Amino acid sequence: MKANLPIPSFSALYWKEGLLRGCVTAIGLAVMIAVGIPWASQPQPGVPPLENVIEMQKMAKWAPLLGAVIGTVALLILVTRYLRIRSILTDGIIVKGKVDKIETYERRTDSRTVTSTPSYSRSYWATMSYNVNGTPHQVCQKLPYSPSTDGALEGKEIELVVLESAPTKPLIKNVYAVRPSIRK
């Protein structure tokens, strides 16, 4: 059965896909490097020049090129991932799978102040098995939210969307399905 699912908005994908968030951040960083370093290295009237101004100006000459390279690579990765998700959701097939195992990784993310209370960040990984055209596959994927949010519970059945040409890279249907808005 062909999936033909609607494509989520870019903002919805931004919050579900860590790779897209990282690319957007890298593009912002690239713009700051390309524009900020040359601007900051300009001599200011009435301010005595620093001792290492020559080195700073040499570095500033290459900053736009470095920013352009970083931004271009990030943009290529972002577009490639977006097109892949779009292709899987529109041209893929829906297959039933099973969540074999859920692993939780917890790390401490508290601030560096003495009075702060410790806080923890959790990431969840699901190992899933499924069949595409009679061929068994097993993958391990990071979940964007807790397993219960998108129905990825250990030992339970799950729907995956997969391209027949790339059966080892499925998407979890409930994660990418466009949900009706609560707001009116």
C-alpha cells in the first residue's frame, strides 16, 4: 500500500529532525562568521589598534569564504534530508513492524552555578524489525520524543513508511504524520 502521506511543514520537521535543526544552526553560524568576523576586525576611529591586528585582518579576509563553505554544506545536507523525507512520505509504502527494544540514555545537563539543581536530558532509541517484500530488516532509530508520544512501545506493533528502493531507512509513520491542529 503506497503511503502518499501529506508533507509536514518545515517547522514541524525542524522539531522532529535533529539533523535539520543542526543544519539551520550551522547556516546561522556561517552567516555570523562570514559577516561578523570582517566587521569586528575593522579599525575603529579613535581607538588605538591592537598589537595582533595584522593577524586578525588576515583571518578576516578568509572568513567570508569559510562562512560560505560551511553554509553551502549545511544547506546541501538540509535540502537532501528534506527531499528524502518528502520522497519517503509520498512514494514509500507502509509496512507493519515490531518494536523489539527501547533504550533510554540519560545525561546530566545542569548549569555550572553552585546553587542550581541537577537536570537531566533523556534520549530514546528504538530497535525495530520489519519485512519489506519478504525480506526481514532491523534498524535502530533515535526517537524525537518519548516512546509513548508516538506509540513506539517495546513489544508493540508499529507502522513504518519505507521506500522499496531503500528498505533499510524507514520513517516511523506516527512521528511524521500530519496531525490536525488543536487551535482554531
